[in-house]
Amino acid sequence: MNDGRVARLVHGTAGFDEAMARLRDRGESDFAKVEPQVREILDAVRREGDRAVLRFVERFERRTPKALCVRELDGKAALDRLAPAAREALSLAAERITKFHERERAAMFPGSGFRFEDEGKTLGLRVRALARVGVYAPGGKARYPSSVLMSAIPAKVAGVQDIVLATPLSGKAEEDDSILAAAHLAGVSAIVDSGGAQAIAALAFGTESIPRVDKIVGPGNAYVACAKRLVYGAVSIDSIAGPSEILVLADETADPAHVAADLLSQAEHDEDAYALLVTTEVALADAVERELARQLDALPRKAIASESLRRHGQIFIVSDRAGLALAANTIAPEHLSLQVDEPEALLDGIGNVGAAFIGPATPEAAGDYVAGPSHVLPTGGAVRFGSPLGVHDFVARTSLIRYTADALRRDEANICAFARLEGLEAHARAVLVRTRGLPSS
């Protein structure tokens, strides 16, 4: 739809609550259509390894890779081949992302764990980086070197030694250099030249040439998301990400051109993206629709953005600031743009948000590229319980427990009482054999 008009719903009228409920439940993705094929792919890769991965790459990607797993990336040369502006942007983004996640590591894991003494017991926590992780970067309608940086750099900062990127390569420098350069800057150690469910299967199970990873992160299409869900347990995953989404909260102080531009920045991702506006002002809603129509006409990905607006573009009219906050908490958006007076005060009342873009001078695109925090975020309302990708996603924790003999004697009665409460006599005897010798039966 190219006229910029989107579905409009006013609080208190028919359809408003129903539309909010549909948005609240949008993350309950239906994988029924793709799951049988994904299971077939996973099973084949698990049985046949490289041979199956190559077969599916040829079938779905219509190409034959020279090698499935490439460790000689030549990323520095690729970075040098980029146009100066692109090279500078990638390097700046890598620097900022690294700086942010180093601060995150310092705040979350000071000293990489702790120990303390408590009445003869030594208790503690050890934090270690995962040994090997897989990063998925889509390679269909567009290439996303930003996703390589945003996924791999937090892993590198966390201390992961082997970062394996899965993304389809074209074999053409003009198309691949941005990905190879980003991989170089992010510390990627190998590239799996495959996309789709077959790449997820290869990372999860390992093949003759592709090493098995401990965790898979990164966005992808329905097949990738379904595959990640199905391999969870064989490996860990970050989340099951759906279409990109933005919610703009706007009042009478908002600039309609800014609002429309931010909505379109997500709508152009793909036809299933969500571009949502909640405002207290009917006049602003009118002006935003006019701006959407004007800006769409000059957009290279006009067809994709128009279809996104047709499918999922919505404007909600609420009566006051409390309505803005309630809508944001109900929708639980991946990206939240606060284009209102006193945005920090409004944000204080909003808990469910992946990344908040505060104030009129903060476009969502800044967070996509060079601000610093990872742009890999939960979608579909999963920010109610999920968080942005960060160093915490790439570590494992070990509980440390050490008793002295006297400490065990002090806890003997309570441990044994608890064990017998649960009907587990061997648990009790594991204590007693240390404190007084195993009693005769």
C-alpha cells in the first residue's frame, strides 16, 4: 500500500482491545507449515554431515560452495578493499560495540566470580566463557554485516575462543567483503558457507568439516527460527527471533517526519515487520500518514515497506500518557522510540522493552549500527522475559561448594531430615558415612 495509510484504532472504540490482544500474542509463531521440512533437514544433516549440508545448499541456495567451513577468512584484505566511508563506519561500530560490552562485562562479572567463607563452608561462583559459539547472519534479501558485529563482538568480549559464523557467501568480493570485514573486526575464526536450517543443523550437531558449537545466536527466517527451536537441548540458543518491530510513542511535541522515518526504517526490513505508533494526538496521526506516503515514494525498498505497512502497520490513539505506557507494556516491543515530552519520566513506567530510543534526536537506526549495545533483541513480546544479546549470553556459571568436617557435622541433621522428607535415604547416608560411618541396615 503506497498511500501511507495504516490501520487506525482509537481507545474505547470497537477493535482497539482486540488489536492490542493480537499484538500481545504475536510472538506465538506457528511453525506448522515449515516444521516437517526443517525436521527432515536436521535429521539428514545429523546422519550424513557435510554431504547433506551441501545437498541442501545446492537445493535451496542454488550454488555449490568451494568449502563448507572456511578458516582463512582474509578479512583484513576485505576491510581494506571497502570504500573509505564503509570501512570507517564498520571500524567505528566495532570500536563502540566492544567498548559497550567491555563495560557490561565489568559490571556483570567483576573478578569473574566470587568465593566466601561461612562457618566452615567455602561457597562461590566460577564464571567461564563458552568454548565455541555459532553466529547466524542472514544472507537472503540483504546482507547484514551489522548483525555479524552485534552478535560476535559480545562473544569475543566474553572470552569465547572459537566464533563460527554461518552465512551464505556469493564468492564475489563486491558482495562478500562487508561480511568478511565485519567478521575480521569481530574476531570470527571460521565461516560456514551456508544459510537456512541446514546451517543451524551443522552448527548444532557438527559435521566432518564443521565443528559442533555450544550455543547458536542470531536472527533468521522462519526456517532458521524453527531449526533453532528444534535443536535447543543439543545446544543452547539465544532466542527464537521473529520479524523486526518498532513502537513509536508520540505526543504533540513529536515531529511527524521523524515518526514516519522511524516507522519506515523497520518496515523496509521485510514484509512481516511491525511498524506501530501509539499517540495521544489525532492531528499527529494524520500528519504521520501524510509523511509515510511522501517518504515511501522516495524509498528504494518501497514495495517491501508498503507491504509491511499493509500487513502490520497500525496507529493507536489513546487519551493520555498513562495510555502510552500501558500500550507499550502490553505490546512489549523490540524497539521503543520515545518521541514525547519528558521521555525519561515516561520510560520509568515502562518495563517491557528491548531497546529504548529516548528523545527526538535518537533514531532507531543509531542503535542498529554504531551506538554500541547489541541490536540482537527479543521480538514478539519476548522482552517480557528476555534481554538484548550481551556478554552474559556467552558464559556458563559453576557453583563452588566445599565443607570442612566440622561444618558437615553442624549441617548433618538438617541434610538428613530433608533427604528423608523426600524419601531419599541414600542422600542421608552419603552424609552419615562421612560423619559417623554408614549405619548397619
